[in-house]
Amino acid sequence: MEKRMDTHTLYSLAKVYTESAVSSVFSENDLICIIAEDKTPYYVSLVDSAFAAYRGEKGLTGYLALSLSDEQTDSFEYMEMEQEQECLLCLFNNSRVDIEEADYQAIVDSGVSFDDGMYPQFRSKLQYQYPWYIEEHEGKDLIQIFRAVLFAKEYFASYKKTSRTNSFSYWLDCLNLKESGGKEYIPCIEEQDGFFVVTARILQDEAYGFSYPQAFFTNEEKQRYYKRMKSRPGKILYTATGMLPEPMLGEKGGRPLFPIYQLVYDPQAHQILDIFMVENYEQEHGAFISHLLEIFEKEGKPQAIHCFGKRTLPLLEKIAPQMGIMVVDGGKNEEIESILMDMMHDLFTEEGHEHHHHEEGCSCNHDHGHHHHHGDGCSCDHHSEE
């Protein structure tokens, strides 16, 4: 039986954190790695009245993608990057009207008193899910993170880091470590036998990047069948995938999530052949392949597929050649952009539909009949490249 989260300790530490003005010492770019009890690394970035603790490799990748994105990133792509984040969020200095009843109740129950305007709020952010209330194990991780960050403030003061403008360079000099073009070090704090131990860890930003699932046939008979199917001369299909910009409640309830859609379009007939959505793309991308194969049965096999959205080419680049279909990156295409805009508009401006996604159990699968194809003989392997 897991022991209950110690809310008194959690809120006490949040209070000490604010009173210690930790964010006056570390800037947003002073990334600190803190190792949780179960050895999960959290990469912590602090701003004025908040911090985010990015969890594991996914978390670090998300943080780096956001921090390295440039001014040119379009707003939709930037929003999708925000939803790719995996982190624990702490928001400080909230007034009573800013926080939800459940948060206020948790503070009251903790027995720790805060002045109005100083209330903390904790949220858990999972990839493609709406920020939600923290769970037991996340509360324990936050306690460890608070303790380590408070320790870091004192520890780095002895290495001449007493304000945001000081870097970790004096500390690195004392360790005889030199940062060079491709080598950046970050402090890593881990508790061992009741004491915090600080080491330097290389931040390998080149090693990280989002990898998206790839599909390929594992069933040779199926592969031969589609390989032998005659292509329609000159036939091209457009396939676009992406994230819906508003959260919806999944079939199981719980945290609202951002579904991933697939749109298949025939540019020669100017006709949408299919729109389909899944709640968890990592697990359910096989359904997108099933839908494409159904289209080939009905409409004939294309000679080429033009791919739009960052998931589409990885998904098809192995399976399409197995069928003798050429896949190319579609690049910028006004026709498909305008179709996607219309699709979003239709989805989110239906009468009364737009503001009630989380409340009334709107499910993301608008195609229940086809939802479980990949369970019954879809021959694409659900192979995610890590």
C-alpha cells in the first residue's frame, strides 16, 4: 500500500521556497537536474513565480524544443510544442480567486497558512494532456524537488552564484570542467544516505528529439497483397496528421486530452476521403494505417502519398515502400491548409459544442465503428522508435 502524500510537508516547503526567494538566484536557463527517489531525473527551470520540473527524456526533449524554438515558429506549432511538454508545474503567489476550490481545500487540509496572494498551486502535465491535479507519487517527487532546490540555493552561494546573473562557471572551474561548443554541463543533485550529492552532468541536447511511431508490415501475406494491388496511374493522395487545438474528455474520463487526427484527401477529385482521430497516438497509430488500407480497397492504390504534419512521414516511410507507394514530404500547401482550417472550424464551432468538451464527456472518437481495427489483424507493427 502506497503511503499517503504528505501535504503538510509539501505546502510547508512551498512556503519556505517563496520566502527564500529562490528564483532570485536561478534564472530560467539555469537548468538543474534533480533525481527523484525512483531514479527519475527531473530537469528544473525556475521563473519568477513558478517553476517547471521536466520529467525524464521526454520532459527534457520538450523543454529543449520549446527553448530552442525561434520567433518564426507559427502559433499552432508552438501550441503543439507546449502540449508535448511532460512536467510538474508549481505556480506561486496566487490570490484566492486565482485558485480552484480543490486547491484551496488541499491548502486548508495541509494546516499550512498562507497570506492571500501567496497561495501555491501544483499541476501535472503529461504529453498531449491538459494540466491536471498531481497524484501521490508526483507529490512525493515535488517534495524531493523542493528540498533539493532549497539545498542548491545554499550550495551554489558558496560558488559565487548569488544572483540570476551569475553562472555556474566558478563551480565548474572548481571541478576542473571546461564547457566547449558542444559540451554543456548542468548540476545534478541526488540524495544518498540522507545527504545531497552534487555532480556535473553533460546536457546532450543533440541526443534528444521527438521520435514519432513508424508502421510496417509484419505479415508477409498482407504485404504481398498490397504490393501486388495495381496502382492507379498518376493517382496521388494527401495525408495530414496533427493535434486538435482544444482538449476533449477521453472515453475513460480523467484528464482532458488533445486528440491526434488523420485527414486523407484526394487532390484530383478535391474530396476528403476520411477524417479519423485517436486519443493516444503512441498506442493507436495503427488505426491510421487501417483507415488508409480501407481507402486503397475502395478508391484504388495511389502511386504516391504527399505527407503533411510532422508525424505523417515517419508513420508511412517504411510501410508505403513495402506496398510500392512513393511517399514525399508535402511541404507548404495552401489547399490542404485551408481544408484543415475548415475542419477545425467545423469541429469547434458547432452549436454549444465549443466550451463543453471537458464537462459533458465529449469523446474524441467520432468513429466508434472503426476504432479497434488495429486490434483485429492490422498488420502494422506498433513499433515506436525510441
